[in-house]
Amino acid sequence: MIIKEMFTRVDDLAFSIPYLFPVLVDRLNASNIEGVDGMDEKTKPSVSQKPHIMVDPPESSEEVRVILAEIMTIVTHSTPWECMRPYVDNVVNICRAFTMDPAGQVIIEGC
């Protein structure tokens, strides 16, 4: 909650992006959402067989995941796109992880 408050009060969030995105990717396991990294192209599942919801999210607390999603919303709304351009893959993966969450409030905030 304190970190979320800091992000709402800071004028320039660009300095925090290189530190924030790796933490979010790690806490949400957003680097390998489908679990197919390292698999042969022939054995990867088709699009219709890919997961649409996380059964066991890495962060077990729903409240923490909601706050992380709110922090991500604050960062994406208040940071110029030029500062986030090098991290576009991280942003997309983090948002995908939020939208695949089993909790409805996290999904809403992630969208």
C-alpha cells in the first residue's frame, strides 16, 4: 500500500521502470505464462489449447495481486510511452498475467 501511494505521488516514474518491471515479471511469473519456453515447435500446443486462466498464481495473495495491478495501471497511465518502449514485451506479459488471474478484481484492473 505504501509503494502504491508513492507511485501516485511521484511526478516522474520513468526512473523506476527498470526496477519495477523485472519485479512484476518475477512476482507474476509473466515471462513464461503458457509454460512452453524451451519446447520444440512441433510439440507446442495450438492456440485453442493454450491456457486462459492461471490455476495456481505464483503470488498467492489476491490483495497483493490487486495492488500490483493498480500499480501497473498507475505506471502505464502516468509514464510517457517513449520511456516504456524498451519494456513493451514486459508490459504485455504483465498485463496478460493479470488478465489470466483467477480473481475477478485483478482481471478488471489488468484490462
